[in-house]
Amino acid sequence: MLLYIKYMVSLRCKMIVKEELQKLGLHYVFVDLGTIEILEDISNQQREKLKINLSTYGLELLDDKKSILIEKIKNVIVEMIHYSKEFPKENYSDFISEKLGYDYTYLSNIFSEVKGITIQQFIIIHKIEKVKELLLYEELNLTEISQKLHYSSVAHLSNQFKKVTGLTPTFYKQMKAKRRRNLEDV
């Protein structure tokens, strides 16, 4: 039986879900971002208890099909940007469509209707979060980051970064470095 969970975006979330399943005596086949598969059918009482327990951690057990599909879209994007080693070679719309088995226009319309932003805007937001993370690690320069995240150029990355954050990538990096030094001085 498949269950879908909203706001499940990290390894810590996966650990929490596994613990809660064990507390309820439910055996899982896998626990992945936003999706879990359990071996047995879940009773209404177990479902309600799981829903309550997960909500204490900010996680939400989903019931309606539209919400489940939105979470699947978000999870594909988060997985693609934050956890995979390589970005897909094809464009994002083809990748998402193929991964979920739905026409991209259908996915895009539902996502925009429910979330109030486009899938493309959601991807940009997450790419910028990944850029911030990579800047803080100081392992890659802007050229390497732009290549890793499939930007057409450093200028394109910088423009998108500034549009989303209000700061240039260089200023953001300097600001974080300064804040870190100030904390070390305390």
C-alpha cells in the first residue's frame, strides 16, 4: 500500500517516518521523499494515528489525488536538484513528465492552480537554494556552479540569483563569510 506525505524533504524526515511506522507496528517496503510503501493494509485507526503523529513533526499524510500529484511533482524536482549527482540531459518538462507518467501541460496546470506559481518558478527557487548551498561550501566557483546546474552562462545564473534573492552571488557569499567570521569572534 502506498502512502504520500507532504513536506517530507530530507533524510531526517525519512527517519522520523520510519520511527512512526515502527511505533504503529507497520512494516515498510521503502520510505522515500514524499512516498512510503507499507506491506499491510492500514486501518482507519492506524491512518489517523499516523496522521496525528506526523503532524507533530510538520509532516502531513495526504488523502486527495490532486495534493498527492503536487507532492510527487515537488519531490521529483527536489530530488533532481538537491540529491542527484547529474541533472537530466533532456529539458525539465520532459523529465518530469516521463518520471510521473503524465502530460506536462496537465501537470503544469494542476501545479499552478494549487500552488499559485509555475513549475518553472518552483524549479528556479530550488536551483537558487542549491546555488546558495554550493556558494557556502566554497568548493566550486560560479562558473563551475553554473555548469553543474545547467545555466547557459554565469551571467544567467547571476541574474536569476539577484532576481530571487535581491543580491548578487558574490555579495551573498561575502555576506555569509563575514557573518561566519563575526560568529567565530564571539
